[in-house]
Amino acid sequence: MTTPATVAELLLERAGDTTTGLRFEDASWTWAEVVAESRRRARLLAELAEAGTGPFHVGVLLENVPEYLFLLGGAALAGATIVGINPTRRGGELEADIRHTDCRVVITDTGQVRLLDGLDTGAPTVLVDTDDYRARLGMPAPAERGTGGESLPGPEALYLLLFTSGSTGAPKAVKVSQGRLAEAGLTMAKGSGFGPGDVLYCAMPLFHGNALNTALVPAFASGATFVLRRRFSASGFLADVRRYGVTYFNYVGRALTYILATPPRPDDAENTLKFAFGTDASPEDSRAFRRRFACPVVEGYGSSEGAIAMSPAPGMPKGAIGLPPPGTDVVVVDEAGVERPRARFDEEGRLLNPAEAIGEIVSRDGAGRFEGYYANPEAEAERTRQGWYWSGDLAYRDEAGYFYFAGRTSDWLRVDGENFGAAPVERVLERFPPVRVAVVYGVPDPRTGDQVMAALEVEEPGDFDPEAFARFLAGQPDMGTKWPPRLVRLVAEVPVTGTGKVDKRPLRADRWQTADPVWWWPPEDRRPRYRRLEPADAERLDRELEAHGRSAYLAT
């Protein structure tokens, strides 16, 4: 028996499967019914394709509802390309996303279509919650293989255009072929031991690669039950786990943080969970989640581009993100491509040489695994310099080869001629007891480089103790001399993207001009000593930038 090479083939493997395939709220479908519904959408998509010209790109602007899954299945069978549209985008950005990806049609519903009001997307809309749509779907599709006897698309067929998260700049549409996604789903299903007795819970958005790579397609590949939630709910999480008998869930961003913020109960550990897999959770949240819910958390590393992936290894050091697959050439380099020295640690595991050890994660044999960005050759060229794949992520590596995440290349700060990443500074600041989340970013220094600014998420922003904070900084042996923040903003909640990742862009844009409490360490004080930033202080910072010709940096 040959291994399925496409998403379409994976789906059709379930055509005769009468076990429960999909559950959503109070409804359920067998896998055979999921395939039948997908065939109906394939037939409809083929009709829509005949009505226009250009690439067969179908924009989908929906919440996590069964219709989204059926459209993904139908597109796999029909050879269409699904463009997952992020509903957290607005106005001109949303319009640009749809236009850039040449959507022939946007499939949405009466709730989401209002996001398109006043926009010139160049694409007609089809509403799935109307009598017209139901009539166009027609009678249940026959059980023929594929779409009306036509041949199935091959592994190279473009299946998805996935927008990058947008946390560090304008999103780019990553090309994902049927073959690449099928391979990822099979690998995840096999490596996780998924089978028909498992229940995979997905509350992460279907427009994002995390949901598709680590939940939906592994469910196709394994025959596990797939539980779909309209949108993520921290308060509803454990109730859903018990209601559906969930054995696994995927996450991204701050999902674990939100769940842990719900009131604990003595029976939290009484659940069916076997493990969770995702990215961007803090090590402390991962440990706290395991303690509270008796559920191991497996933190991986990967990106929508798919050129580099890392997996945890048994017995790896605390804080590491794992190792790349054996035989791949993944390194940490400086801007010129020279490999960085390995990290050194003290007896407490604290990084001693961040300035020389931190660099960009690069795969010297990974450019071929990157399938490219749609209609964006400049971004592709930037990613594949020197014939390598440059991830845009910072890391350091220990003597044993384990990698440790250190932020994004856009998180580089330069203070007094010294470059360093934001992530190590954030990890230190998050040890300060009142801090739930620390976000570190650069704002313009009046003369050169950056000033370090930190947004600290705390329960009571008005209760900040500047003297205690200064004492804390002085007591951290791994706090670099240039790392203490000049400006500290207190927030009740840090901004996040549509996938739950911290979004630094609005924080950088606000800098010190915000209604939130901001504390300042004036440059005339040699050691960190914070006082409340008053309007006169903010004016002083602005005047100094103007006096030194650096006001333009405020716009960037």
C-alpha cells in the first residue's frame, strides 16, 4: 500500500470510515460524511472556477466552523488554492491581503462579510449561510473518487496561501503545496502516535498553519476524531476537554497563559489529555500547565515557510527548543553568515555570552524546502540569500547542539554600540514577581541606536514599585549592562495578533506617548532609578530627538 502523497489522497483514505470524524458544538459527522461534504464543495468550487479567469484562488473569511473544513477538503479534491483570510485584519490591510493573493472569490458569511464593507477587493463574495448557497451545493455528491471522475491534483499543486503572522511587519503569503502539507500531517500523526481512539481539539484559527499542520491534516492521516471550536475560549477549555474526551490539543501564542489565568479547581488534573503541542509558550507556562492539568506540553519550533523545524529531545536542557532533524545543516550565524560561537552558561543555566552567541537561525540546505511567497520575489530573495534559508529568528546554541530561541531579527536592539536580542531580556524581566508577561522593544535614542523599552503586563498597573524593580534588576547576575529598560510601560494586557502572538508594532508606535503608566530611568542617573514619566519628560525626549536630527526614527 502506497503512502498518500497529497492532502486529497489523505482525505479519500477516510471515504469508507464510519467512525466519528468531526465534532462541532452539538453536531457530529463520520469521516465518510466529511468526505462526502468535501466532494460537494469540490463540485461547487469547480463551478466557480469556470466563471472566471486567472489563478484558482479561493479566499475564505470564516470562523472555525465545519464549512471551513469542508471547503479545505473540497479544495484539496478540486485542485483549488485556499487563501486563509485573517479576520483580525481591517480596512486597507485586509483589502491588500485579498488583492495581493488574486482571490477569484471570497467565501464568507453574513457575520464576517461586514469586515469587507467599503473595501475594493476585486473579488465577489459568496455567503455560506444563505439559501442560495445551500441550493448551489445541491444534492449530496456521489461516492466517486475525486471530483466527477477527474484526476486528482498532484503533490506539487498549490493548496494554500498562508499569511505570516504579521507580528513583525506586513504579512507575506506563503505557498504550501499539497505534498508538503500531506508530509507534515503524516509526520505529526506518526510521531505522536495518533489513531482512531484519539480526539484532537482545535481552537486555533484554520487560517493559520499551526491548526492545519498539527491538528487537521494529522486527523486526516490518522482517523482520529477532530473537534473544532468556533473560537478559542480559555474559560471553556476544560469543559470542552471533558465533554468530548479530548486527548490532544494544539496551541500557539499565549493560549496556555490565558488558560492558566482561569481560576484553578482541585479537579483540574482529572481529564483525558495526553499531551499538547505548540509554539511560543514560555517555559514557566509549560511547566505550570503540566503541574495543574497533568498534561505534558511539547514546545516545538517551526514557521509557516516550512524550511526549518526543531523538535524536543529527551533530556534536553531547560529552556531549549530542541534539535533540527538529523542530517540537516542548521546553524546560528551573524549578519555576514559566519557561524556564532557556542553559548556559555553559569551554574544556574544563565547565558554568559549573549553578545557573541546570539545570531540568526539559518538552514544552509533548507532553501529548497521553502516553496516561496506568492507574488513577492523581493521577500523570497531576502529569505534565500547565499542559497541558504534565513529564518528571521534569533537563537543561540550550546555545545551539545541544542538551540535556544532569542526573538526575531526585528527584535535586535543596539545600545551604546552593543547588539543584543529582546528575548533574553524578557526572560529576566519575567522573574520580577508582579510580571505576567514582559515585552521588550527598541525606541529611538536621542543620539544613536536604541533605548530599551519594556511593556510589563501586571494585574494592577497602578501598583508598580519602582524601587523594588530597581533592586530586582541589580540582583540579576545575567542582566547585561545595556539591558535594563530606560522606559517601563505598565499594561493590563499586552497586544496580540490574531493567532495569539505578542504584537510589538503598536507598542513601538506608541513609544512613550500613551495613557498607560510609564516609568523612566533618566540618563543622568548612572544606575537604574525610575520615576514616573511626566508630560514634561516626554516633551524633553521629543525635543532631544529633534535636536539631534533623529525625529524621523519615530516613524519607523
